[in-house]
Amino acid sequence: MMASSYNAKEEDGHHSGSVGPGGPGTGKSKKPDNTAFKQQRLPAWQPILTAGTVLPAFFAIGLIFIPIGIGLFVTSNNIREFELDYTGVEMSSPCFNCSQTYSWNNSCRCSVPFTLEQPFESNVFMYYGLSNFYQNHRRYVKSRDDSQLNGDKRFLTNPSKECEPYRMNDKMPIAPCGAIANSLFNDTLELYYVYPNGTKTAIHLVKTDIAWWTDKHVKFRNPAGNNDNLTITFQETTNPINWHKPVYELDPTEPDNNGFINEDFIVWMRTAALPTFRKLHRIIQKKDSLTPTLPPGNYTLDIAYNYPVRSFDGRKRMILSTISWMGGKNPFLGIAYITVGSVCFFLGVVLLVIHHKYGNRSSNAEIPN
Amino acid sequence: MSWITPIPTARCHGADEPTRTVVSNLPYEDQRPRNQPNRRYAGNAVKTNKYTLWSFLPINLCEQFRRLANIYFVGIAALNFIPEVNAFQPQVALIPICVILTLTAIKDAWEDFRRYQSDRELNGTPCLVYSRSQHGFVERRWKDIQVGDFVQVLANDIIPADILLLHASDPNGVCHMETANLDGETNLKQRRVVSSFCAVKSPFDPLSFNATVICEKPNNNLNHFKGFLEKDQIKIGFGIESLLLRGCTVRNTAAASGIVVYAGHDTKSMLNNNRPRYKRSRVESKMNKEVLCCVFLLFCMCLIGAVGDVPIYFIPDSDGNETPSVVAGVYRFLTMIILLQVIIPISLYLSIELVKMGQVFFITQDIDLYDKEKDMRMQCRALNITEDLGQIQYVFSDKTGTLTENKMVFRRCTIMGTEYPHTENGESGKWNGVELAWKPSVSARRHTGMLWCIKHGLLLSHSLEVIPDQNLLWSVKEVERRGVAGHWGLQGATHLEFFLALAICNTVVVSTETAQRQRVRDPVQSTLYDIPTSSSSVVSEDEVQGTPCKGHTRRRQTWTASSLAGPKEVHYEAQSPDEAALVHAAKAYGFTLLERTPSHVSVRLPSGTTLTYEVLDVLTFDSVRSRMSIIVRHPHTKEIILYTKGADSGIMERLQNSFEDRSQMKSESRVIANKTQKHLDMYANDGLRTLCFTRKVVSEKNYYDWLVLRQGAMAAIDRKDELVRKTAADMETNLTLLGATGIEDRLQENVPETIQALREAGIQVCVLTGDKLETAVNIAYSCKLLDQQDLVFTFNTENTVQIQLSFPQLLHSVHGCRGIHCNPVFSSTCPATAQALVGLVIDGRTLGLLLDSDLQEGFVQLCTHCRAILCCRTTPLQKSRVVTLLRSKLGVMTLAIGDGANDVNMIQAADVGVGISGQEGMQAVMASDFAISRFKHLKKLLLVHGHWCYNRLANMIIYFFYKNVAYVNLLFWYQFFCGFSGTAMIDYWFMIFFNLFFTSAPPIMFGIMDREVSAAVLLQLPELYRRGQHEGGYRRSTFWIAIADAFYQSLVCFFVPYWTYKGSDIDIFTLGTPMNTASLFTIIFHLAIEIKSWTVVHWVIMVGSVVVYFVVTLAFCAMCVSCNPPSDPYWTMQEQMSDPMFYLVCILTTVVALLPRLRFPLADRYISQFLSKPSEMSCLPRLGELVALVSLGETYFQNTFVFRRFKLLTK
């Protein structure tokens, strides 16, 4: 990339030889050591940014970045993604009625039909998406108690002050405490495939393995004690104000998915970085290699509409997406790589032309001298 | 015991009392401390440590909080404890300030502990104090000594306090003292017992001491002390010549006793013991303005944060009410300050200190600045102005000892109007000098042998050997043969008297072999032992053969021989080198100074007879009178004779015009005086230092009349100096001229080259000297300060009006000169040569007028247009005023260089003071910021080290600002996406680590070790220095470009990951990880592009920083499950590093962020190619260096002159 010139300088003709070793007084002499380090003569590599070195660098960047960019772009385009906004803002929306109430547990149900044009081949990930939800607001982010969530008994009954005002309710400590837990996303999403003949069949949604393994097994733990009977463990606590069921009954079907290690809860607790975000909700596993996971056709999304977002002009979405090695669909990186690569390549060409033109002229001019 | 009156105690605590009264402690030995008369004076225990074990924490913290930066930091940390505004865990926010405070405290504690240890050692040193109960001197510790105690100091012991000398073992009441510990001067100083105590009571009995000592308050003047003993209404005056100073060593005297007048912190040595000075460098004060810019930036950013508002849901305030929006805005503002505080680079101050320590280390380690002869390294006494060395615009230099060797050689003399040229002497002297200067190390043995000689001040004696002028020698012999000793005829006598004056009229101390031996025993022994194979006989043989240092050889031989035969040789210890030169000259003609005590002085005549004169008085030298005198009584004729020597200005007007009323003689004396004056002018033209010698016979009556006045003056406390000077002047009248001498002071090696190089570097060189005009001008020509073709204006007038009138004319002609020579052919070199054409020579008297009156403006203007400025006959005060004037009026960076006490003012007045450790003691070095041993070292010090230090520091500071702004902006951009709530997407620990570990070492290393251009090129192309003078490395534009770059890079580092992860399920810290990593890579690679030369150290630190980043981050992410509630980055790094997207994002971000940086140097290169002839660049062998030069910026290369030089150089 860069030309190098090693110049271990030979300019120091005066070696320490002029003072004989062992001569009287040398031991006491204050003469500085004549070492390359102390005399600042360490062999140095001086990178030179000249046309001859920077031009290949530009071309190299171009040649490496453009293929990467194309690869990323193609990969991203192969990802199937479907988004469905079910907030119910428009009058025509099936969820319009449900969205009109600002309550956490209105038990309103609505179902939204949609059509997939293309098949989803591999495992399909079902996300719920929220917009304009500042889950990264400082006061929101810190309103949690990691020690409590890590199963520390002391903090179970005496949560951190950071949880205020969701720390105690009626003199009972809240578990899990804090605003994040309190605002847990509590819509229930059910997906049905509608056969052309009109019959509906429920698609099996897997609710495990949606959180990070380390979160599920290390960071979040139920308080030690009788793990079979979480009711006793949590008996001195109360559920968050917005919840209508206690933390140990979050998943009635799977006993191991309750308490702090409920995966929906863990996913929610990993606060999103940006105000528009999605969170993994369910996984639709591929059954066999012959049929696509989700064939094209008509579907219905049944929603137990609990989560109020209209108060902050938020939106709720359901997203179905396959994923690749680069995660979800995102054309940006591919385009960026292609652009940067092209710009470098172009710059390289321009500089080459300049260099060729003026560099030659200067060397021609040198000859008469 | 009539002393027991309240008067002494009443006196001593009166703070306004200008004097201190001391009485003997012995009568009160058994009494309680309350009754001790001297109890109010400080004891002798010293305590230089600032802290004790208990007071360390509070006092040190107090000291640290005097720095504004630390208060700011603590304020920020305190803000964090307010729940409404805190951005981080309050405890975590304390970490940075604690780290900085702790580091500084550890540094302070260590330094203080070292001081404590040395204090304890010093306080515990044993000494002898008189005890009444035991009737003798008993051993005590230094700390036990009180004012009023009687202390005895034995030979070679260190004096524990300031002691008024009352008794010495020497029968003459003389005690010698070596002050090397105090001022570095190695010659012995004579101290005398207070006159009335002189040798009368042979065994000293302190019990009988019943006088009161009244002396001045403690002060730091080492050369001044006055007071008197009061006893039965009789006052006996004494001065500095009776005071033994703490810290000095008693030599050549078996025992000395006296009463302690100042103890401990009141002693002169302690009062002189200043800490290293703290100077604020120009770059730093400019940098503070940049810090203010950062404050402004911070304010703007916080304001945006305060105004921007996104309501928060799901989390009401604790009390359920909503905070009013204005209050909420204020809260947000404060929160943002906490979050973005790093933009104000607090750690920059600490880093700068570290960088300067490193720079100082490398400067002192430079072998080229090491002086073999003196075995001295370059010393940096001020640690924080290294980069000022790179910005010097004016150099003010002393002449004697700075430009010249200050090793005086007797060259010529004139006696009774006859000139004796001493031609051989001059040549041999030159040869000697050449030998010294150019062949210092023929072999190791010779070199070190010589080194040894010089170390002990013996070179002086050998290089001063004088080869007598044959004619003069003959006539001296002839005269002496004719006359019997002491009864010469009047005519011939002048020759003899002249040499007698040379030998007597000085303050040279003769040290005999026995005395000398004690002094140098240790070095001799160690040299012997250091040679593994040799016995002492081998050594002496070897010395005889090989060592060019005669003094050494002779000495060594005597050292072995002296045990057999009695001492034959004498050694002279002179306070000024010209005195030594004169004494040696007299010796060469057979007039050997054998002994000098306060009461008598012995001279051996060529015939072998010894004359012992009784010394009646010595009128010491002072710069106002510019002469000294000695009054002696001739041993045979019993005449009282006054010998005076001095500068011609101080002598000629005091000559006796009537020579015993005989007109014939009168005219003769006039003729002689005229001839002598002519010779003096000739000497001065040759660059010799001149001294006139006179003699006068004083009648007994006149003398005793004068003596009364003199004693009155000596005992005076008020205006003592003035009175003493006046009485001296009264005596020095009607003198008879004997002759004059010319002493040569050789130029130091490479002085013309150094001045030439400094000038090419755009530095204006001014010489300020106390010498006379002719001598100074001469030296100026020989050291190429003035050129023969230069137009030299000489100001030598006291007429204000005349000067006033001449100024406009002068200025006009200066401009005219420039116009004429600025023809198109030499247009490129015009600025350099046009100023070369005018030299300005100013006499001291005129300078006084220029400095005082409203002529200042014109003078300053003239100075800017002159190439050389030479001020002669300046007083120390004038020197400093010239420096101050030019410094303040022109706003230029000044450097003053000098070697003597008379340069101290100037050195302290300049921005950078450089001391030369020369022949004239160490006062200049003590006052200086940098101490070198030769003038030529200034070249490398400024052109190489100055340039490097300045560029390194400037680049480092700019980089530091850039780094902080780039990183902080990352956080700022995030605020737009988190409702301006002050959330950080990077864990706070990582933010601390980022500044503390990951990115702190590279810039420090960069500031210490980067090397744009090699030393060889800098020395060959002094023009490169000009960049620093015009602040090429550190200017406002550079700062703003760096800030703009920081903004761009932070935008890239934020938005590339942002768009990549937008809309995905990424969480806060997982988004922060690639941003943090990309930012680290950008910052590190940015520095990598800035670094001009990579050594092993660079590689280790740069790669190490990245490795440390990953190791620490991975470790922290793996271990911290809930260690940092409520936010912890558990497993985020691992999660990201297992995702290929992370690497793709980081690579893209880094490349995009650095693309402009990659392009800039390239563009620079093309621009400069278009500006200059490209052909000159492509054909050069050392391409690397040239390109580095190009990247230094446009300043150099718009000047095609430099190009031409470079071309010549590389061909």
C-alpha cells in the first residue's frame, strides 16, 4: 500500500569508540549513552503517501469493496420480508376500534388479513415492531434492576431505587421492577394460513430460542429456591402495575419459560437502540425441505390488542422475515460498499491520469537538466 | 551578665525592625525555652517537604483544586449526584477525576518523600556545638543548632548554618570555603575573622564572648551581608567576608568557629533555594483559547440538547407531576454537559506534562549536546517550555564566555608607552587552543586524562602559560640587575612596578600543594583504582608521555614527589579568569605571587628575593567604578602604595596630571598616557580585553585620614555600598600610569557557523555585552555577526535630540538599502540579504537614553530592520530592559543566553533563558531554563530539538482536541435518536477506558517520539525553523480543520452503523459496540497517517492499543453480568464479534472516515508540485524525507530558495 524507505541512518560517524572502554573516569562520566533509542536514531519506516503508493491503494479498495458490496446487496435482496402495520389508525382498519382505548388490558381482539406473494423458504422469524417508542430514553433505560433480574434475593424484595416510581406497589415490592418491565409488550399474535377454500389453520409459532443464550442462562435468573414453585419464590412481591398476571404466570404452557427467564420478557428487557425497532417474537420452523415454511397465499393475523401506542403516536407492526448470514434485510451496507468502492476506483483513475500527465512532463523536463 | 534585659527580645520580634540582634546562647543554656533570647529565630532544622503523613491528603487536594480544570471536573462529577440530571451512575462519574487526582497525588507524594528523606539526612548530620556545661564543643545534630550557638566546623566539613566567623585555626584568622554546593564555583573563597577577634585569643573561648551581633534581616543575597558587633558602645563592622555560608565546605583550614546568625530556612543558601520555575509556554496559553472554543462548542451542543424535546412515556416523575418544560430543559442541559464533558480535554494537561517529560529526557540524552571537557550534559531546568525552543525569533547573547571561551590569555602589554607584542606567545596560545578544541580525544587515555584536569579547574593554569617577550624580559632583568631589590631607580622601576602590580593587585588565592592535596584526594585515588592493570608508577609514567595537559602532569608528579621534597609549585585560584592570566603573566617574568592572606602578600622577584607586603586594604572591584585597588606597605621603604587596575574609562580620568610640578615630567606623563591610550585602542581593535595599571604613593597622614572615613563607611548599615564606593573613589585619584595589558579571549569553536545558522533560521541575533565598543565590534566581525559589507550604524552619544533627529533618516536609509539590493535577479533571496546590510552598534550610555525616553518606538523599529544589534558597555539591568522592551513591543519570542552573573537579569527576562556553564560560575545556569556548555550547542538545541519539540507538541495537542471531539460527537449524534435524554450507547466504563487505556498512549508517544524530518536535514536547512516562528504547526486554522475533520469522522462513525442497523432488533450497547470499535480504528489510523516515521516503539504502542482494546472489552463484557447496574454490556462484544456484519461495518466506517485524510497529503503534494518545479522533487535521493517536508505544509516550499538549497544539498 505504501512505499517504504528504511533509513537506519549512517550519519552518526562518532561512535562511542572515541572514549575507550574501561578508561579512567568513564564509569563516572555523565556522557549519555550513544544508543539509537536515546539519540532518537531508531531505524524508522517512513510511510510515504505518493502517487505511486496511494494510487494502488485506491484501486485495491475499489477492487475489494465492489465485490463485497455486490455480495451484500444480492444477499439482502434474497431475503424475504413482509411487514404488516396493525396499529389501526385508519377507520378502515380492523383494529381501529381496539386502538381507540388507551388501556393495557382491554382484551380487544382483531384480525388482519394479508397475502404473501412469494414463498418464505427457510425458517421465518416473526417480529413485532414499534415506532416512535423511545426505549432508549435515559430515564427509561435505567429504570430496571439487573441484580433483581439476576435472581439476587436481596433485590427481589428490595429493588433498586432506579426503579422508581415502579419500585413498590401498595408496600409490596414489584418484581420485576422498573418502567421497562412495566411497559412489557403484551399483544398476543396468532398467525393463520387461509386455504383457498376458506379454512384456517394455525401456524405453529415457537416461542423459545428467541433471546440470547447468555441472557437466558446467565444474565436473567429466577431467584434461588424452589424453582418448581415460582409462586412461593415470588410470594412477597407483586406484579408490575400494567401487568394483569404475575411474572411467574407469563407463559402458562411452558413452566420453564416463566419468571424472569421468560424469553418474551428477556427480549423486551434488551432495550432497543433506536426509536423505531423490531423485536423477535416467534420463530416459524421449516418443517421439511420440500414445502416452503410459508407458502404464498392468504393469511390472517389474530391479535389480542392490549398494547396502547396511540398515546405517543406510535405504530405497531408485525414483521415476517427470513434471515441470512447478514441478519435481516438491509440493502444499505451493500450499496455503501459499492459506492465507496466505485468512488475510490474513480479517484484512482483521475489521479492516475493526473499523475500520468504531469508526472511524465516533469520527468521529461528533468532530462535537459 | 548585664545582658538580661528585655531589650534584645523586644527588638527581635519587631517585624519592622530592619536588623536582627543575636546574643550568645551560652548564659541561658540551662534555662527554659521561654527565656531564651534568640527563641524567636528559626532553628536549624529544615523542612522542605510540603506535607506530613496526616496533612498530605487535605493539603494536596487543596493544591490540586487550585487548577481550574480539576474544579470543573469535580463540578461535573457532583452534578451527577443530582438525580434529575445524572447521566451515569454517580459513583462511576467520579472515576476520571479520581484517577487524575490520584496520579497527580502519587507524583507529588513521591517527590515530597524524596525531599523528606534528604531533609532528614541533612538534619541528622553531626556537627560540633559548644556546651557550657562540658566546657567544649560536643557533637550535636544539625537540627539542634539554634541562632546564638557557637559552632565549630572542621576542615572538609559542610557548614551547618550561616555562621559569623569569630575564630579560625589559621594564625591570620583566615578560613577558606568552597562554595561549589551553593553556586557551582570551584574556586576557594576567603573568609576572615571579624577584625577585632583576629588571632588574639588563641584558643577560642565562647564563654567570654559578650558582644551583641547586630546584622540585617535574612535575605537571599549571597554576596552581601552587613552588620556590626556592639560591645561597650564600640561598634565593629563586618561584611560578607566574615560569614560562613550554610552548605559550603571549609577547606585548607583545620577548624573554624563562630556564632550562628541565621539558621535553617533563614540561611542564605535556603533562601536562594528556589524551586524550578514555572513558565507558561506560548503554545499552552494559546491552547487555553482553544479549550475555550471547546467550551463554546460544548455549550452549543448542550443547548441543542436542552431545546430538543421528546416527551417521555411510561415513566412519570416520582411525584407523578410533570416537570415544567423550562426546568426540564435546564435539567437536560446539565445532563448533556455531564455526557459530553470529555470534549474539554482535561487529560490533555496531564498528557502534555508527560510529553514534556519525555522531550526533556531526549534533549538531555543528546550526545551532541554533551561536553566532554566539562563532563556535562545539557540540563533542562524548566520542564515545561521545551516547545518554546522551536519558536525563537530573537536571541540575545552575552559576549564574554558565551561567544568567547572566557579562557583569558595574556597577549600584549604596554609599559611607559612602549609596546611589547609578545608574538610567540600569541602563536603558542593559538596552537594550544587548537589542540584543545580540535583534537580532544586522540586516545582514550589522553582524553580522560584531560577531562580529569579540566574537572578540577587545572586547565586554567596550563593554558595560561605565558612565553615572555624577549625584549621585555631582557629589560626587566637589566633593571633588576642594576638596582638592589627595592631600591630601583625611578626610570627602570616602572617595569618592575608594573609586574608587581600585576602580581599583587588582584584577589587571586594561592593554594599550596598541601592544601590542594586534601581537596583532590578522592578523585586521584579513584582514578588510580579505576585503571585495572596499573600501579601508581605506571600511571605517572604514562601521564608524562601522553597527556598534553601539563598542569595535570606536573601536579601528579608533585603529588608523588611532594612526600619527599617540600612543595615547590603554587596554584592560583582566581575568581575571574583575567586575574589568573595576569598573575601567570607576572610569574612568567619572574614575579611569582607566593602567598596571599588578608594581612600580607608575598612576591618572589626574578632575583629570588621575596618581598612580603603588608596589605592595608583592598578596595574590591565593582562595576560602577570598574576598577579595583590594593593598598600595601612596602617592606623596605615602608611607603604606603596604592596599586589600581581597571578599565581605561575608569582609570584615565583619574591619572595624575601634575607630576611633581615639573612641567617637563608633566608633558612626559601626558605623552605616555597618550601613547598608552593609542595602544589600548589598538588592542581593542584586535579584540583584546584591556586593563590599565597605575600606582600611587600615599602619605601616612593622608592614609590615616582616609582610614577613619573608610571605617565609618564599613560600619554603616544604611547606604553602606554607596559610602564604601565613595571612599574608594576618594583614594583612587592622582594615579600614575604604569602600563596596560591586552588579554585575549578566544572565540568558542563554531560560533560563526552557529550564528550563521541561527540567522538562516530567521532568528535575529543581538549581542549585549559589558565590554567596550571597539572590542565588542571586533568580536562581532570575527564571529560573523557583522559582515565587512554591512552598513554599521554606531550610536555613541548622550544627546537625546541628536538621536531623535537621526532616527527618521536612519529608518529611511535602512529601507533604501533594501530597495537597492532588492533587484529582480536575487528576488528570492532578498528578505534574507536585505536585512543583512544593516548593523546597529549602541553604546551603553546611548542605550540608557533609548530605553528611558520616548525614543523607544524608534529604537524598536530600527531593531526590526537591522540584521545585527550590538550593545556595548551595558549594565545587567540594561540587558534585561532591552530584552523586555523588544519582547513586549514586538511580541516576539526571545531567548537570552549568557554565562555570568551579569546575565542573570537578562536570562530571567527572556521567554527562554539559556545558561552557559562557563568559567564564571554557575549563577547564570541557576537562573536559566536550559543549561548548555558551549554556544555551538544552541544550534542543535534550537534547530533540531526546538523544531521537534514544537512540532511534536503542536501536533499532539491538535490531535488530542480532534480525538476528544470525534469521540464526543459520536455521543452527541445519538442524542437525536434518543430524545435528547442523555443516553450513551457506549457503556460508561468503555468511555473511561477509551480515554484512559485505549487511546492515551499513542498520542503521548507521538508527542515524544515523532520525527518529521531528521536531525541532519534540520541542521543543514535552518530555514525549516521558520515554520515554528510563525506558528506553522499550531494555528487557529489547523485547529478548526482538525475539529471539522473530527465532526466528519464522527458523523461517519455514527451513521454508517446507524443505517446498517436501522429498524433492526439491535439493542443500545450492541449498536454502540461497532461505533466504538470503528471510532477506535479511525482515531488510531488517523494518528498512523499523522506519524511521519515509524519505529519499533510506534508499532508496539499502536498495535498494543488495539489489542488492549479487544482484550479489555472482551474481558469486561464476559465478566460484567450486573456489575454496573442498571446498564451493563454483558456479552455484547462477543455477540458482535461472532457476526460478520460487525467487521464489514467497521471496515467500511474506517475507510470512509479516513478517505479525506488519505487524499489530503496527496493533494498537498500535487499542489506543491504545481507551485514549484516538480523536476526538483522527483530526482532526489532521499525521497522519503522530501515528501515528509512537503507534507509539512506550504510555508517552506513557496520559498523556492529553500528548494534550491535542498537541491544543492542532495546533489
